[in-house]
Amino acid sequence: MMEAIGILESNSIAKGIEAADAVLKAAETTLLYAKPVCPGKYTILFYGDVAAVEASLDAGSSIIDSHLIDSVVIPRVHPQVIQAISMSTEPEGLNAVGVMEFYSVTAAVYAADAAAKAADVTLIDVRLGIGIGGKSFAILTGDVAAVEEAVSCGMAKGEGKGLAVTSVVIPSPRRELFSALM
């Protein structure tokens, strides 16, 4: 289990790649994801113990410098977040579907973590800005009240940094909608 996850998002691909190297050299962390995303941004996700992730984040941030869009260390990251990034979660029932949309990859990840910790929901997907103009979103499901609470908590994280776009909660979605989401 991951103790902490770190995320760095840069508006420079070159600086992002250089920062990924610095992240790995700074402390004992493991790279989960390091890729360019639309529109010409670079995102790095890595994990390890909290102190190592914080040290790696500091090293990467100093390389990215003025090209930094967003960064975060999430201690005790909810396990559903990693499953949803990997798109390996398939919920059993659909009482409601919530969608949270953000301007940054980082915001979608920390919002998804906050949502999963706030209520009894299942994260279906955390889409990391590839092919969608750099925006990212998280989709979750559960009982209507739980989805509303989770979406509210998740959006509050993105709104605090001005990175939230919008959100919706859809009660009793038709099965075809769920199929289209997967």
C-alpha cells in the first residue's frame, strides 16, 4: 500500500522530464506516471513514504520553478484513487453518478482522494488530461446522498486553488450511460 503520493504538473514538457529525474534521484520514491498531457503540459505521479515524497516533490518543484501549474503531496492516499487512474474499478450498482471536472490533472487526483475519503462511494475513473485539452475529471458512483457529499468535498479542493470547472450528480442514471463511461 502506498503511504503517500506526490504529483507535479508543469506547463513545460522539457522541465517536466528533467523534474521527473530529480524526483527519482532526491529520495526513495517510485514513479507511477510521467507523461505529457494536453495541451503541452507534463505530469509526474510518484509514491513512497511521506518524507520521501515530500523531499522528491521539493526537488522536482525547484526544477520546474516558474513552469509549475500545481503540485501536492497526499498522505494516506485512498486506494481507490490509484485503481481509478488505472481504470480498473467496475462498480456493481448505479444509484447515482457524480462527475467532477478540473483544469489540471493534479486537481482531479486530490479531489478524487477527498471525495473517496468523504463518503461511501466508488471511484470509477480519474482521467488525466490526455486528449481532452488538459482538463481532467473524476467519475464516482454510490447512493445519491453519498455522491452529493463526495462531489461537494472533492470540488472544494479544486475550488480552493481556482482549478475547478464544474460538477454534476446524476441520480438513477440509465445503464447505457454507465456503459458509455467505461
